[in-house]
Amino acid sequence: MLLEEARQYEKSEYWNLHLEWLLENKPQFVKRLFFKDRAKLRLFLSQKAKQADSLWMKLQEKGLPSNEIEEIVMSEVVAPPPPENPPEPLPEPLRSDILKWAEDPDA
């Protein structure tokens, strides 16, 4: 995925929802990328948003109702079921910094 294509997905609801899911379920993954390679974090989130959009289109072509599509997209791509043993959350100031960064990744 090219940077320009990735940027178009940064405004996607799925981009932000998946970031929230990652913060809850894979906080160390987010922390590592946030500090070492934010471009990779942006790209990862954009790829998930694109995957969610692609699945949405496929299911829509099959004639599924929107509410069913949303449920499938959320559970299979954006926010799958959490692990049985949730990880330790990130400290609130760091979590807040990450969410603030997500509002404008170019800042």
C-alpha cells in the first residue's frame, strides 16, 4: 500500500476503531510501533481499514443487510473477540498521547 493510499484510510472510522481495539487487546504492539516506527503503525491501521472496506463491499454484493455486514466486518476485521486474558493496559498518559497522535498523524 502506498503512502497516499494509506492516508485516505486514516479518516476511516475503522482506522480509529481498530486502534482502540489494539490499545485494549495488544497495547504493547501499539506502544512498540508508536515509539519505534509510527509510519508502520499508520500503515498497519490503514491496511485494516482497507480490509474492512473490502469485506464490506463483498458482503454488500452478496446482498446482506447493512446491519449484518457491520457486525461481520467488526467481528472479523476491526474488533475481533478479545483474548481470554486481557493484557495490562498502557498508562493513561501514553494512551492519551497515542489517541491524540491518531487525530493528526502528520503533526
